[in-house]
Amino acid sequence: MAIQSNTSEESVSGGGVNLYTGIAAVNVIAVNPTLSELEKLGIPLKSEPEYIGVDINGSTFNKIVFWLRSEEPKFDTRLEILIKPEDKVSSTGKNMWINNFGKTTYSEIKASEKYDWYKSDGERHAFHGEDTLMNFVLAWANVSNNAECYFDTYKDIMNAKVDEIKALAERIKDNKLRVLLGVKNGQYQQVYTKHFGRLKPFRKDLFIKQLNDGYSIFKAEYNSELELQKYNPELITPDDAPTEDSIKVEANSDWLA
């Protein structure tokens, strides 16, 4: 068997590994696992993963890495969320706010003072990456509308101390959620981070709505039908913004199953 090595932090298409595009139902099988824990899961890496103080294009971040497993077809992939204990601020200087329901929005003043729909319980400035994390948790834990969704140790979590998330993973180990997969540079499996879907109901249209947002383009190749399938290089490319012709939900679409 010939194996062409890549960095141990990448999930690549070498040695007969299949890559996939489309929406997949997955379980969370590990959160920031050690090398030994990954080996027990049958996931081969060459060195101990780093989650704290990682340099990304000249900026320093911490990481929360969720390892995800699909049962049919059978494969593992990972979702990486870059975090840091700093307030998230928009390019126009507005703070992102978060509350005890995991809801985030930008506002120059307290969101609850600006928006009637925004609840003030636990309202505070959100940290960088916290919106992605909570959107993931809302879908993964299948939190009902208007139910609480927050972590007590959120400051620790922003420093990649994820004991509370690991405890949640153990408690809801049978839960599934839906993620959109793509392929970057023809060899790297990617997970879309702008929307995560609940297992039921299957709402493909919500993924499409987010993809059609100019600020939420998926920088990876994916198939326009969003059907889970093995990677085919003849896909939408990251430089092509989705259009109404390439991705569209018809009024009577059976995608809204």
C-alpha cells in the first residue's frame, strides 16, 4: 500500500479514502480528542492534535473540533470551530450579542433594547466563534424554540477547555444532526459552518437559503442538489456564488420533507 503523507491536521483523499458532498446525518463521536482517543475511534493521525494557541494566517486562535461520524455511508470527518476569548465585532463596529437561548445578533446597543423579539436573559457580548458553536449545539441537542441553551463555563470553552461540551456529548451521544459537506482543493473534506440542520424535519431549504446569502458562501465544492454522494470534481466551485439557476427551492419542492 502506498501512502502519501499530509499534515496530521488535515482530512485528505489519500490511500483510498472517499470524500463526500451533500447533506449528511452525523453523530458527534469526540470533542477535542487526544491522539490516543482518536486511535481508539479508528481515526489515524500522526501527532497530538493542537487546540490552543494555533496560528491561522498570522492570527492566534483556539479550536473546538467535533469529530463526526456518518453511518450510511460509513465515514468520519471533523468540524473545526475557531474561537478566542475576545468580543466579536462587525466591520461596522457593532458588537455581537448572545443570550441564554443561544441566539446571536449584532447591535450597537443591547440587542434586547433594539429588538422586541430578542430576550434579555443572560444577554452579553459574544466571543469570537461562539455564534457558530451555539448554532451547532442548537441543532445537535435538538433544542426547541425558546428553550434555554447556554454553557456555564463559556469563558473556559473559549480557551479550549471543553469539559462541559464533552459532558453534553456523553449525555446526548445518540443524537444526530445534519451537516453540509464539500471538498476543498480537490482533496480536503470540509463542513459548512453557516448552517446546521436538525435531524427532523429534514429542511434542505434552510441550507439553500443560507448558501444564497452573499455573506455565507461555502468555500468548497459541492453538488447543487445537496444530495449526499461521493465527491465528483464537476461541482460548484468556491468562486461561484450560488444563483437562482444553480440552487433553488421550488414552491412545491419535495425537498421540504
